[in-house]
Amino acid sequence: MEKLRRIAKPISHFVILAFLWLGVQLPAAHAGIVGTETLVSSEQAQQDRAHILKLLERKDVQEQLVAYGVDAEQAKARVNSLTDTEMRSLAGQLDQLPAGGDSVVGILFAIFIILLITDILGLTNIFPFVKHRR
């Protein structure tokens, strides 16, 4: 029995130190409940983003962007950088536009206004006619 205690004492010290070391090294895990609304909202934003990017791929839309002086790649990059809320707002505006030829002009006008606002706010530098505050 005495021999077992002599062997167990250094092992128990080693195990205690190992658990203390692991407790310091491992970050605390955090868990939370993700609501259904959050998941649906995120999924809807991804679908809206894909829909808008698909619209920007159309040749007539790209021609109108060029007519407004906007590079199509910059417009796609800006659409990709929109937040979910901004994307939902833009998609909502697109859904309210009438179908047909007017919708292309409406889409381009909406994109132009969004890019102009972001340019005025200093978030982008697309339009040379917008003067930025320094």
C-alpha cells in the first residue's frame, strides 16, 4: 500500500498540473440559440444577392451601367459588400418596379442612387463629379 501511495503522489501532481494547463490553454466555448428568423433572413439575403448579381450579368443592364458611367465590376463589388439589410431594401425596391423594359431602367436607377449615396458618404469613390470632404 505504501508503495502504491509513493507512485500515485507524483502521478496525481502531474494530472492536476495537466488539467490546470488545459484550463488555461483552451478558450471557453460559447453556445447560443440561432433563431429561425435569423436563418431565414440570412438565406433570403443570399438569394436576393444572387438575383441582383444575375441581373447585373444581363447585357442590357451592363450597357445602361456604362451609359451612367459605372463600371459593371464595381457595381458587382458594391452589391457584394452590401449588408443584409441593404440587400433586402434593394431587392424590395426591385420587386416593386414594373415588369418589362422599364424595370431595367428602374434597376439601374436604383443602383445608381445607391452608388451615388455611398460615394457622397465617402464609402466609395466611383463618380468623379462627387466632391469628397477631406
